[in-house]
Amino acid sequence: MDQIKQFIMDNHIQMVKDKDPLLKDGFSPYKWPAPVIQQPNHLKEYVQLLGIFDAVIQEVAMVEYPCMFGPPSIWENAWSFELCNPIVLITTHGKFEIEYAESSSVRISKDCIPEKFYCSTEELACFHLQDLLSHLIGEKITGITVHEQTFNAADFDFTGSCGIDLPDDLPSYIKEMQLRLESGRLLSFSSDFDWGIISLI
């Protein structure tokens, strides 16, 4: 058994239950075999096991299309967008598919989502998103910071759309995940109701 499967079993990490073949006709979160990571310490260990550290970002893609987007923030050189589908970091260590669209429930996989489901539209939303993502090309991922919150704060937000609720007895809960970049910038993932927020700060 590989390290990832052992980690999921040892820590009782929840998985989406749909056992149908993966992604035949289109992307579906119910058929995406990414574990649902709900605790900060599990998230830190999991991304390390996936091999994301020291990976150099070569390209960034969006699965299907961005359902919502925002303009550049008021802070110089900072960008923030709201998304409802995974973002894909294409790196020297593989393709990391990341979604954080529900409270304290981060889903990450490696080399799972076929390229045919990557966004190819030329809508304005994608133009703005590509402008953000272009700043990531050539960046090395050097580490992770996970900001925590209480259950009461996490429970105020949305969770459970894939049939996985947020337990009320975990030691701590995820508020924000930040991938640290070699340049000193941060690629931040957080959630707002059932939207994922990605920011480059």
C-alpha cells in the first residue's frame, strides 16, 4: 500500500462515495477521487506526501470554467477570485488539482483530472484569471501555512455538498491554506459559503 492510501486509512480521511468510473462525460466532484481533508495537521502532512514542495509551477489551468470572478483587489500586485471548480497547478512534480470551496474541507489530488476537462473558453472571466495565474509561472512552492479556526466559526459556513459533513469534535479546523512561494508571495486558498477563493498576495 502506498503512503497516500496508508495516510487516508490511518487518519480516517473521508472520501466521496461515488464508485462510478471517473469523469467520462464531464467533471463531477462526486467522481473525483480526491480525499476531503478537514484538519490542519492532516492537510500539512498530506501535501508533503503528495510531493508538492520544491515543485516549480510551469502552467496553471482551471477545470471547466470559472463560475465567478472578481477584479484585482485594492492592494497593489494582489489578486483575488472566487471559483467553484478545482484549479490545477502543472509543475515539475506533476499536476496538483486543488479545490477549497466548502468550510474546512480541502480536496487535493495529483494527476487525476484529464486535460480534456481544462477550461478552454475565452470569456472575460478566464482572461482575468489567466492574468493572475501568469504571475505563478516559474515560482517554486517552498512550503505551506494553514490558518485555523474553531468549529463554531467553521460551522457558520457551508459544507456537505458531496455528502461529507464537518464533524464537530475535531481538534481544530482549516480557515485558510497558503502555499508559500520562493519569491516570498503566497498563493492563498479559502472558502466563502460554497465558493472557493484563490488569492495571490
